[in-house]
Amino acid sequence: MIQRIQTIFLLIVGLAMLVFLFAPIWQKVDSSSGASYTLTAFYLEMVSAPEDGVKNEFVPYVVPGILGLLAVCIAFIAIGMYKKRMRQIMLSTLNSILIGTALGLSAYWATQAEGEFLPGIQGNYSYGLFLPAIALVFNSLAVRFIRKDERLVRSMDRLR
């Protein structure tokens, strides 16, 4: 199981999406007023003034977090299904859809927040935005190598 390269790729997918759940995706800080906005996978943290405190908005922003959590679970389940390669391919393909949707929604809400909050100040995209893209690449590599194993096993069955 661990000696297969696709297992390592799926492990990287799971870990990248796990870090995505806790990493900031986008940040904008106004140094003069102390206002800051931070978008994560689960919420948008807003501090309009330091004395007002922190306000978290969950409603539309929780969706990439839920999709990321599902992607982590599916990646680790797919690692355990190393004997059922076709089901592993199916789970990894579903995982690609979930990761792509989480990436798209995160990028969409980050660009929307860029124009909506503190329009005169430039915001920064953080490493959390790029983790689903990395996970998507490694998930595609895992599917490729699982298919390669399946072809190898089928060719050996033909030789018997």
C-alpha cells in the first residue's frame, strides 16, 4: 500500500487539503485605521476597528471548508482501497470535482472581497488559495498511476 506512488500522491492531497482548512486564503489590512479582513476556508474574519472586536461571517464562506473536509476524508478513504483500483479511481475523480469546486469558490470569494472591503488598499492572496491547486495536481497524478496499475494487472490476467 505505502510503497505505491499513488498512495504518496493521495497522502499529499489529503495533507494539502487539511492545511487548506486552517490556512488564510486572502488578507487585507489597513495600517492607518487598524481594520483587517481575513478569508479562510470556513469564514470571513472582519475587524473594522480594534476596539469593536472581531466579527466572523460564516454563511456563504463555509462551503469551501465543507468541500475541503470531504476531500480530506475521500483522499484517506481512497488510500485504504488499494485493492479496489476502479473504486479508487472513482473516489479520486469525485475528489477532483470537490477540490476544483473548493478552489473556484475560494478564488471567487477572495476576488469579491478584494473589491468590496477597503477598496483603496491592495489585499494579499495567501498560500491557502494555492493549496487546493497543488492538491488537484497530485490527485490527477494519483489517478494516472492508479490507471497504470489497473492496466498492468489486466495485462497480466490476459497472459495467464
